[in-house]
Amino acid sequence: MEDVSFDGLTVTLEEVQDNPAKYARELERAKKSPGYAICRCKPGPVATPLRLVIRRYGALFHLARWPEEGYLHDPATCPFHALPTKDQNEGEQSIEAIRQTPDGLNVRLDTSLSVRTVGVVIDRGRREIAPNTVSRQSAPLLGFLQRIWIEARLHEWTGGGARSWGTCNAQIVAALGVGKLNGKPIQDVLYVTRRYEPTKKAAIAAEFDAFLSRIKTSEGTSERGLLIAELNAVEPSKYAFVTKVRQTHHSFFASKAVIDQATASFREAWALIGNQHARVVAIAVLERTKDSNLRVIDIALQLCNSAFIPCDSSYEVAMANRLVAEQRRFRKPLRLSADDALLPDFTLTDTVPETAIEVYGMETNEGYRKRKAQKQALYVQRRMACIEWIPPADLASVCLPVRR
């Protein structure tokens, strides 16, 4: 992990991300003067310092890439690296569901966060758009979560040894910035759970409670909130289900309809909740009932390996865990467009040229075998190196290319 400097200190970025409260005072001083921190991802003298934005998030401060300077950082190892923003005309920008701005992300979700109500709210909050109306696109929950993972570079692994939820929290918060979500300040309507620290237990609980207090339901309106957290368990209760997340003592009710929808839509993730070799990250829409209880009215799940790299199956989790254990550099391509004709399961970035990795399955399904053959043909046609694993063959039998 790269070093960063601020207020006369030089420490690893991982140390700052895992212990944000420890450096709050120094980051606050650096935010006032000179107004930025410095990234040390490139060794040796640098004519212009690689500045980092210092942003306040609640009582803490987090580091983010300086606008339009992400391309200056080390592309192989630095989480602040980003490609230059593509030029788009004003019309294209105006209809995108998720936009990058100098302040952070500007997002329109297909879930309403402020709803007029009559009695008890029972809908799941989907927006209705009048026919023949041209309006800005809206993003589903999972699409939003995956875009966050990309902006935070959490879909990449740079060869380190571990990644904690503290690192995820810091990089997600940095990616979100002080942007907007459905027209509201993103920090007011979305909370990313903090890594549990015994010495900061009271402060962390107070911060989360302050966020939850903004979720209110009255006779006329319902103000909802979004939560990003690692899902720990979903258990039956007297009335329906209780969802439990890591890093906090809070739990949230969920109806049978919501849980049935989640199990059907995110079967691979659902099956590995609580598995010691995997992680399941949830983005949930929370609402308060008339009895002041908090309930989940919509949820999306993202399956990850033990280092929070997104995966699509338990076999991909196993492959990603092996790549992390062997300290390989790789990324998980995420499909954000239907135009992505050839999207590998993983891409090794420490070989020249890069090497695709495909984890195949469902060999008994004729349709799947046909799509597999088409994909293999595309690799040959484009002369792209590709390593295949076809379970149940032993993962250890897969020979990976030597890193550069």
C-alpha cells in the first residue's frame, strides 16, 4: 500500500484508512493548510506533488484523488489512479444515471428516498415514469454498488496481503465524495458502516444512530436511507426475517416478499452468507415503520471473495482467493454495459500482455456450452491469452502464467 503525507507525517495509506480517528486532528490541520495531503505512489523527486483531497465524513476525514489528476498516480498499485474523464456532450451527461463530478458522484437511483404516504407504506419504492417522457436514466441498486466498487478500485487487487472493511469504507467514502443522490447530499441519505474499533465503540455507535435518526415515517411522508454494509446473517423472526450486518449491533426487519426477491435475484451471494472464505456486501433501502422499527424494503447483494473482490459464483471466489494468496495483480471486470461482448471473469494485470481467466461451469447445460464455445472462439479471433478452469477439476491444477 502506498505512503501518504500530511501535517508533517508520512504513513501508509492502509494505516490511515484502518484508523481514521487516530489521524483526524492531523488531517483537519492539513485540510486548512496547505489544503491537501500528498500521495507518495511514485518514488523519487516529483516536480509537482500528487495532491489528495481531504474530505470530512462525519467526525472523520478521508483522502480522495484530486479532480482530474487521477491519471498521474501509479496505475499498477495506487488506489487513487483513474483514467482521464472521457469528453461527453452536455446532453449525454444530463441523462446518465451516475455521473462523476469534482465533488464526487451524482446519482439517480430507481428507488425513491422521500415518499408521500397515506397510512403504512407498503411499496418497495420504485419510480414511475410517465409514458413518452424523456428524463434522466436511473440506476438499480446493484448497478450503483458495482459502480462504487469501480470508482473505489475495489474490483482490483494490486498484489498486497490483505484488505479489511476499514479499507473498503475509506475508499467507498472517497469515491462517493460530497456528491448528490436523488438530488440530496449523499452523506445525508447513505451510510457506509465503519470498521468496528473497541476503543471507538461509543463514537461509531453515535455516528450511526445520528444517520438512522434521519429515517422517519409520519402520516404524510417517509424519509428513507441507504446502507452499505457486509451482510452477516438473515434469520427468521416472529413476523418475518431479521437481517444482521457486521461492524454494528443493529439489525433490521425484512418482509418475506423482500427476502424471497433477494434469494431469487442473488442466489450465488445468498448461498455464501456467513461463509468464512467469502464476503457478501449489501446495499439496502431502509424505512421506519409506524412503530418506529427499521425495516429493509429493498436490497441488493454483491458476492465477494475474502478480500472484497466481486465474484459471480463460489468457484470465482475460490479463484480470486488463490490469486490474492499468490499476490497476483488482477481485476474483476464488471458489466456496466450490454455492449461488453467479451468480459473475462478475471484479468491478470501482472503479465504482458494481460491474461484473461475464465471460470467455467454448468457443463450439463447445452445453452451454456454454446455460449462458452462462442467465447472461446472470440479469444482465438482476438488473439487474447486466456487461462481456463473448468470445475470440478482441482483449482491447483490450473497453471498460471509467470508474473512479469
